[in-house]
Amino acid sequence: MPQDEAVVGCTGTVLIGTRGSAGPGEILVRVRGGSETFLAWSENPLSAGVTVLVIESRGCREVGVVEWVDPLDALGEGITGAG
């Protein structure tokens, strides 16, 4: 199965929740100048609307994902009156 390395490292949004080892969900990823959907596998169940990071390509439009929280978002929380 050909791997799709372009999607690895991209973030996306869960459209249909994953079920951990019980089955995949579906995610929407911004890649190649557009948006594409992939079947997504995760170690733990993830709900619709969660932001994920693609950590592996499994070929055939299937990817492995983990929940993602942008670390730069935390930097803005402690800054008040900047500028």
C-alpha cells in the first residue's frame, strides 16, 4: 500500500468520532492546498470536533492520529496588555 507522507504532521478535525481499537473515525485535513478526508485510527476514542495531529500514514487514505492541542495557544493565555 502506498504511503501518503504529505499528510503526516498535518492537523485536522474529527468529523466522525474514532473508537480506539474498536474502529476508525473520519477526519478532515488541510493538505495539498485543499481539504481531504481520511479514515483515522487512534489509540483512544476521540469525539467529533476534536483537533488531531496525523502521526502516520497507513496507506489507502487511512492515517493514525493523536489528539492535538497547539502549544502556542498556551503562550497567549498568560500575556495581557502586550504592545
